[in-house]
Amino acid sequence: MATLRILAQRFAFAALIVASFMLMLLGKADTLVVERLRTVVGDTVAPVLEVMSRPAATIAELVQSVRDIARIRAENVRLTEENRRLLDWQTVARRLDVENRSLRSQLRFVPDPGVSFFTARVIGDTGGAFVDSMLLNAGSRDGVRKGEAVMAGEAMVGRVAEVGLRFSRVLLLTDINSHLPVILQDSATKAILSGDNTDEPRLNYLPPNAVVAPGDRVVTSGDGGAFPPGLPVGVIASTQEGIVLVRPFVHRYELEYVTVVDYGLAGILAGDAVEDLGR
Amino acid sequence: MKGSPIQRVDQGLRHTLPFVITLLLVFMAATPTHLPGFTPIMPQLPLIGVYYWAIFRPDLLRPWTAFALGAISDIVAGTPLGVSSLTFLAVQGFCESQRRFFLGKSFLVAWWGFGLVCAGALAIEWVGGCLVMLRLLAPGGLLFQYLMTVMLYPLIGWAFIRVQLAILRHG
């Protein structure tokens, strides 16, 4: 009887090992079942994660406020200076705005579709050798849809890759599955920004004669129609040995709230294509 | 199982503790810390739970429990489905088969053992991840993740001992 039980236990263990490999295959095949499973479990644990992320945020705020006090004086000087400069720019911008509007009215310009957005809290932050993603406390019931852009302030953070009822997963620009069509703002050189799970994603498919220097601004190109052109992404960090690395404007550890933006563009691509982008 | 229904419910609840605690560790590992550079080296807390309970109360952390915890961890963390299931199962299987060696030994021995098991587990996870994604992943923060996890063992292991003595002694 005892040997029988041990045998049964060994068999159960082996079956579970096989099941693990089956799960891997199933996940690879990317079936609807896996997606349903992910969203159901995600929806179930989202409230728990949300509660747990609050004390962590409080502690982080305390640490931050101590650091802030030390920094505040220098910051004030810098901001006063910057404010003066920005006021100058504001004058310029106002003038350009008026000029732009009058030119548009002469050209019968078709404006971009309306933008709608809302703000969500980061309730999960997971990274490592495999993924770079975040969980948000907003899901399909709040109107989040797959493929929408996720921004922090003016800068791009990533895109929505998975949506449950009350949570969604953001695929960060640094994730190994993230490929974003971008353009160098100064030289108008197009490229693809590919994550590799490190802090600084790579710029691929640059034209052979491209001139790239550290400090160049990288923005979305709008190719593929998933995002509008011109969303700030980052700056060139280094260009050693033909490998161009980009430092994103957003540091993930600073993110407590992010903005999910619907540019009304997802409809340009067929549903599957948007989903592929999110993968 | 003997005793009144209330005692049985009480006993049953106590026996879910290893699972519940390890599940909490899964969630804790996904909590945003807002610390610069910390996320890639976030310690693999659930490994400590699987290791400890598989050695000291294997009756309360069965293979299917390890499998389920792994699947939940994969879904919460967004890692390829099945990779953590395999890792947790391997840890559970190894620990349960070697538990005689650890029983009655000092805390230091358990810590040393965890150092070995954790290295193996992270290696399995890495190979599994590479297999699923069909490419070589940069090990990146894995070494630091390993060190962080091993450094945290005494704290969490100590808490587990208190829990075991306080709540599971009569199991």
C-alpha cells in the first residue's frame, strides 16, 4: 500500500512537470485560453496588489521627502532661472500658435482625432531578465484598450499589452518584446527602438549613413499608425561599436501614476495587428 | 483528523498558512518599491517560501501547490507562463527528497542549503525563459537578484520559524 502511494506521488510529480512544459507551449502558442486565464487571475489579484502597493508608496514618499529637503534650495535657483527662460519661450510659442492657426485655416488642415485619456495608479512593477512590465489599477471597465499609449507627463512609457476587467499590463519600452517605430528629431532619421530588458533600449534598423550623436532626441515616428508622431521617448545615450542605446525620459521607479492615452488611432490597424504590437 | 467541526476548520485554516504566506510573498515581489534600479534585482521571495515549507512541512506544500504558486507568480509578474511553475516544482521536489538532511540541523545549514537551491532555481528559470522566448536573455541582474534573495533568507526564514512554532506546532 505504501509503495503504491509513493508511486502515485512520483507519478503526480512527473505529471506536474509535464504540465509546466505544456503551460510553456500553450503560452507560446498564445491562445485565447491563456489570455483568459491571465486576465481572470489578474483581475482576482489586482485588489490585493493595490492594497499592498499603498504602504510601499508611503515609505517611498517618506524617503523621497527627506531627499527633497536637501535638494530644494538648489532646485529653486534652477527653477527660477528656467522659469525666466520658459517665459521667453512662451511668448515665442504664443506667436507661433497664432501664426499656425491662421496658416491652418488657409490650408483647410484636417486636425488629429480627439484625444482622450485618464490616469491610473501603478500597482505592480515587475522586471528582470524576462520582462519589463507594470500593472495598472484600471482595466476594460474603465475604458482601457489594448495598444493604447501609456505616458508619464509628456513622455512615453510603453503601451497597454493586456487588459482585464480591473487591471491592465503595460509593456514598457525597455521590454524585450517592445518594438517602437521612432525618429531622431534633429536629423529625421527613422529607426526601430527595441527593448532588451535593460534600462537602455537599442536603436535598430538605422540607415547605414545615419549620423547619430549622444544627446539627440528620439520621438515616435507615427509609422504603423499605432501612435501619433512626435511623442517624446528619450535621448541617445551612447553610440559605441555601432550599437546605439537610448535613455528613456521616464525612470520606471518614479512612476506612481501614469496616463493611458487613446489617440483614436488603434482603429487604423486591424485588431490583430494592434495585439501583435502589444506582444 | 479528529475533534469537533470547529477544531477541524481551525486546523484546516492553519494548514493553508504555508500556501497563503508564500502567495503573499509572490505579491510582495511584484509590489512597486519606487527605488531606483531595484526592480531588476527584486529578490525572488516566493523561492524562500517554497524552500522552507517543502523541507519543514512538506505535507502542507504539495507539488501541486508549488505548481499553482508558480503559475500565479508567472501571471502576476508577466513572466512566460509555466517557467516559475517548473522552477517551484523543482525546488519543492528537491527539498522534499533531501529534507532528512536538513531536519534537526542548524539555521546556518538551512541558509547554506538555500544558497545552493536558489542558484539552481534561478538557473532553471533563466534556461526556461530562454527556451520559451527562443533567444538568449541577458542574465543582467540575476547575480544581484540571487544575492538579494539569499541575504533575505535569514529574515524571512526566522519569521517562518516563529509562525511554525506558534501556529503549526500541533499539526
